[in-house]
Amino acid sequence: MATNIAANMAQAHFGEVPVAASNEDKVRHSESDMLACCWMGKNKLEMKRVPKPDITDDEDVLLRITASTVCGSDLHLYHGEILQLKENEILGHECAGVVEKVGKNVTAVKPGDRVVAAFNVACGKCQFCLKKQFTACECTNNSSVMEKLYGHRTGGVMGYSHFVGGFSGTQAEYCRVLYGNTNLLKIPFGLSDERALYLSDIIPTSYHAIWEAGVKEGEVVGVWGLGPIGLSVVQWLRNVFKASRIIVIDNVPERLQLAKERWDAEVINFDEHSDVSARVNELVPGGLDRSIDCAGFRYAKSLVHKIERAVGLETDTSEVINEMVRSTKKFGTMALIADYAAYTNHLLIGGIMEKGLRLIGCGQAPIQRHWEECLRHIVEVRFDPTAILTHRFRLEETVDVYKKFDLKQAGVMKVFLETKFSAPAAPGTPALTSTNDL
């Protein structure tokens, strides 16, 4: 309720903020059309034929999309939990593809190159981009609503509402990538789309969470939430950051089992241990060195938080953060890579202060900063992106994929959405199937 009031005030009194990269007012389209997944309202998506984008600015790149996916954060859009969503917006913020056309000032890529697109839109030139804080870009988000609510605007995000710039997304056959010199990564020869795709978000995002948390070799780390981000965090912690112990918290047996068997994590099923902090402190007397929240604001457990969210008394639940407060050692670190939107109640702020805890908002990860490092670990086989890839579907089935993923049905977790431009499934990755067969 408070969030909506702030949003309405900002939009009514301030309009849009002028930025170098405005949204739909500047978009040009070709005479052709394409298939895309469009938001039509809360819990309502449609696959539609929409105009194919074209080059608009001199640094634009037009991609033929060969791979996209559905992210856990897309579920916030699906449920209408993100501000400034508009009907007919194209969703999706992760993709790989082939460059079809470039603006005259694009020098980093050329037609025919295979690339991954960053989920975020960064100009590459402002004070934040020059410091490699790409998701803080000053030039790619015109939302006065965010400015009113947070005090400042972050950078733009592909396919994620007008709260972050209003840019069309990647669950489509084509997309326009702004500032192609900054927001595209070439895929090395021999690296399949299945192994490259998640460099668009979850691989560098999970790496960034650990980097921001300051994890050191030999430490004990807790991970809340075992979606694609959480499981990727576990893999990084085991294979690259060399944590001595990894404690993971979730209630999906298959995900807990994967973390245990593949990366030797110690698991806590919160359906079996309702007092998660007590169980953590039983396993790790003295507490965790670092805690990382990969769960997010929408997973309320208690009746109180469920009611408060339902009636608009809060937007976000504080339950995971409070569990982290009780589970993290004195003067330890807690990092939030999970999405949080606005307001929460019952935050154990006294515990944060009195225990001397460092609470770090990791931000939307500035993934371009970590691209080369993450790519190196993939090529040198220290990180396997396909470990969390569960299914391959056609783009046409995206709406049903959302539903299966949201309900955690049939083991659907991270999917590969193929288009008419995709190569066949790479060896050792899931074969094409249909949601009707699940």
C-alpha cells in the first residue's frame, strides 16, 4: 500500500526522468514481426506476434536469439509484484544469440558473432560504469518512481518493467541490445549455448554475491534458497572460493540432494526444522562466517507475514534476514543477492547492531565486471553452468514454463528455451521436450 502511494505520487508529480537512453519512445521496428512472451496482467502471460525491433541508435545491436530462459526473478513480474509493469511488455532478461545488425559506432562485435547479452543496460560512460558499477548506470533508467522510492535510480534492466527503464525483453525471437560495446560478451568457439547462456545473469550474479560478501578460503558459509542462483553460489563456494563448510537451507528435496551430493553441502530442510537458526547453531556452534540470501522477498513462511503481504502492510518478508541474523557469528557478514522490492516489517535490527553484523545489499549484479573471470572458470571446467539445467523447451511453451517453474513442478528449475534459430541440444544436456509430457 505504501509502495503504491509512493509510486503514484512520483509518477503524478515528477513524470519521467530525462536520460540518454529513453525507452519505448525511441524504439523503431522493422516491417517483420516475431514471437514473444508478453505480460498481460497479474498471473497472465501470452505468446504473441509483435513487431520485430530494429536498430534505433548508433550503438545498438540487433540479435537473433538462439537461447533464452525463465529466471526466478521473472516470477515477481508474473505475479505483478514489480512496480510500473505495463500490459504487452515483452519479458525476459537473459539470452544468447547471433548478431544480425549493428549500429555504426559498434566496434566490439560484428554481424555473425555469437554473443551473450547482459541482463542489465549500461551506457559504459557514466561515473558508475567507469567504476565498473554497471547496474548503477545513470543513463538508462527514466523511472521517477524508483527515484522517489529509493532516493536514486539504478540502471536499466531488459524485460523488467518501466521501474527499470521499460526495455523490451529476451523471451522472444529477436531483441535490441543497447550500448553493444558494453553489454555483449563474445562466446568463444566451441562453447555451446547451453554453457554460455547463463553468463547473461545467474553465473556472474552468483559470483558477485560471494565477492561482495568477502568470502575467504576456509570459511563456513550459509546459503538460504536453492534456486538457480543459490545452487550456483554453492558451486562457486565449493570449487573456486574453497569454503570449508557450506550450510544450505531450502525445502525442495531434489535441490537439497543436488547440493549435498554434488558439492558436499550440509542441508537443512525448513519443513523438517522450523527453527532454522537453532539448527544452524547446532551444526555450527558460534555461527556462520558469512550468510548469503538467495531466497527473496516473496517467500513468506509465517501467517503474520503472509497476511501483511496480502493486505499491503508490507511488500517484503524479513524472515530470511532474521534467520541470518540469529545464525551469523558476531561481526560476521550477511549478503543479500535475492530480490527485495520495498518495505518489510519485524526486521531484527537490534541483532544487526548489537552483534556488529555487516548487512550488504549486493545490488543488481554488475555482471560485466565479472564476465571474463566467470568465463575463464567455465572454459577451465571449474564451474559447470549445466549443473542446474533441467529442461529444454520451445519458446512457444514459455507461458507453461512459467507455471511449472512457479509451482516447482516436475523438477523444472533452469530451462533452455530454444527458438527457430537454435542449434540442436549439445551433448550431455537435456533433450527437447514439451511441458505436456511432464
